[in-house]
Amino acid sequence: MTPPANAARNSNAARDIAHVMHPYTDQRAHAVNGPVVITRGEGVRVWDDQGKEYIEAMAGLWCASLGFSSKRLADVAHQQMLKLPFYHAFTAKSHEPLIDLSEMLIERAPCPMSKVFYANSGSEANDTAVKMIWYYNNAIGRPLKKKLIARHKAYHGITAVAGSLTGLPANHKMFDLPVSDRFIHVSTPHHYHGGLPGESEEDFATRLATELEETILREGPETVAGFFAEPVMGAGGVMVPPATYFAKIQAVLRKYDVLFVADEVICGFGRTGNYWGCQTFDITPDIITCAKALSASFLPISAIIINDKVFQGLADGSATIGTFGHGFTYSGHPVSAAVAMETLKIYDEMNLVEHVRTVGAHMQKALRDRFEGHPLVGEVRGVGMVGAVELVADQATRKNFDPSVKIGPRLAKAGEAEGVILRGLPNDAMAFSPPLIMQIDDIDRMVERAGRALDAVTVQLR
Ligand code: PLP
């Protein structure tokens, strides 16, 4: 493969093109454009192998909550590696980091919860939640109750089952997902695009709850087992639900005995201005999945937190079979668990929720001040320290750009030139999900740089 013009032979770029297949990348375009090779991080910034500095407006993948340096977390990992680098949790084996972290998560849960199960990624956590729901319904004698409802534009991961819950075309096309007709998608709760002319957020929410109820009745309530939702939809475009949405949705789910799985993989640990997204939107879930900020992303770990109702069903099933036949080699890995515990302690000490409320309010205002009224901007939205600026080709019709314009990649590239790492999402939304440690001065710099990037793209499109 020919390296890009600026990639010297044997450069990182040339070797990357020769040997790496990147996730979420147009492989052909990559062969021409090459990678950005990040070599180090400090605070909310990273540097590439050319020495260029970037503010990380996405905390990597919504995940590096404490930024890109922490001697304290590194020391904890080191100490745990010296003491017990690996042990597993199968067949009733345990270790202290696993026990301590589970206790901390149950104490911090947004509603009474019973047990914690571990995996390594958000996708595995959601796969596990689906399998738990199927197992639970078999165990309690409801073998027909197996269908799962998620929303269009939801992101629940990419493994075969979690990818089936995800509601984004790029995750389904050519992968033959969803894997079965057990996966059903209902409308995206995004008022800007989904609301009818003149319809209030509350009326829109009522209409979505009615759609959910009609879907359950059409499928047969005895076949519908679970509803998956991100409190704020992230990768689908940062969609904050319309007022009253979750109250109305939960009323329908309760009526038909459908379990609520809150996917807190992005929202969990402060992102929305409460410890959990569930608290921001008054959600009482049966199961919570979380990952990313659980360990500040210093090491992979995810958790599935279940209530006692679910646990009792799973426990009965396992007693019948003689085991709960599910688990990962690295479920509750001691080094990841030790780092996660220390991360939660850091959150307590930094008064995470108060910090996000203050800095988040500033970020939301700064984004609105800079981007509302810009000729390419349709909507600026967000809550806490997650937000998006949606670009539109036509403000009156709210039409997004033709995919051939590649507005997202253009903007990401312009951002790189300005020293800010941005990510274009479906819906032509430019997302902001910076490290939660970000302070107000860096919020301002991030918005300034992103603003200049958007201005540069505006000039390109003239
Ligand atoms: N759920 C949500 C809400 C996510 O945002 C993500 C990843 O971005 C996932 C699940 C999947 O997590 P992972 O990439 O760790 O598999």
C-alpha cells in the first residue's frame, strides 16, 4: 500500500497503514490519509508524534473522565500487579478488589440494587444484560418473554447481540444485524427532528409512550422482556430526551412487566450532572450497565448491576442447572477493579457531581453562545458535560448534509488543524464530551478552537 505523501517510509503512519485495521474507519480512505498517532497525554490534552498538542473534546471515546495522566491510578495498578496480577471469579473464586468494588457500586447505585457482575466493555455488559433477561424469564417460567426493545439511533455496542440493540445503520449494514426478530426498535426521542410542527416536548413524549405501548401490544406483552435506553443517547447524536419522556415510558413498561435496562456506559459517573443519568431523568432501572468512566478508562472493565428481583430469578435458574453458565476470563480483573475503586474514590474527593454541574453549565452556555445562529448550525443541545452542535444544510427544513459532503470527517480534520479532537456523529452532530476534570478556561479554549474549525469548514463549503 502506498503511504500518504506526508508519511516517510518506516514512519508510524506508513507502518500503521501497512499493518493496522482501524475500528470505525473507512479503510480505503485511511490508506490515503493515514492516522493521527497519539504518543502521550497530560490532563485534558494529548500530543501526536509530530509534537502537536490537542484538547480532547471527546475524552477519547466519552471515557477518559480523569483525562490522560494520573500517577495515583498508575501506582494503584502497579501495586495490584505486584500483589495479585490476575485471579478470576468463576466457580466462587473471589478477591478483595472484586468484593470492595462491588460494595462501592451497590452503595452508589441510584436505586436499591443487589449484585454486580463484571465484563470488559460496554458491549459485553449489554450482551450480558440481554442474556440475563432471557435466563431470568426461562427461570421464572415465562419462556416466551424474550423480545427486547431499543430505540432507533441507540448505541449499545457492537457485539452480535448488543449490536442488534444498537439502532444505527452503519452497525447493521453488511453485518447482517439484528441477529433475530427478537430485537425491535422504536422512535428516537429527539424533539428537534421527531416532533411534529407545534408539538410540545410533553405531547411528543406522550406520542412516543403510546408508540411503545402499541408496539408491546402488537408483539404480545407475553413476548416482550426488556427495554434498553441510554438516559442521554450518545453516539447516535447526543439526544436529550423530551420533558416527561422517561416517566411516561416507565409507566408503560411497568404495566406490561417489561424490565428496564439503563445503559449508563456514557452517562454513568457524573456526565449528566448527577452521579447517574438515571438520577437526571428519574429512571428506576432493573439493570444498569456501565463501563468507560468506571475506571476512567485506564483499564477495561464494565459492570452489570442488577436488582434483587432479577438476581433471585437468576439464582433460581442457576440452582436448577447447577451453574450460571456465563462469565469472562477477565470478569472483575483485579487490576482493573483496583483502578476502578481508586477512580470512584477520586470522584468522591473531587466532588464530581458539583464540579460537573458548575463546569457543565458553563460548557452548555459557551456552546450556545458560540454556535447558536451560526449559518451551518441547526440545534445546540446537551446536559452536564455532554453536548452536541448539529449541523444542517438547511436551517428551515432541518435537513442534514448529503453524505457526500462528509461534513463530520471534514470538521474533525479542521478541528485537528485547530488543536482540538472532535468527532462527527450520525445526524451531523459535532459532539462534546470532554474529560470530567476539565476546568472552565479549557472549556473556553475547546469551544474557541471548535468554533474556528467550523468557520473553516463554512469557508470550504462556499
Ligand atoms: N453503550 C453505550 C451507551 C456506549 O456509548 C458504548 C460505547 O461507546 C457502548 C455501550 C459500547 O461500549 P464498548 O465500546 O466498550 O463495547
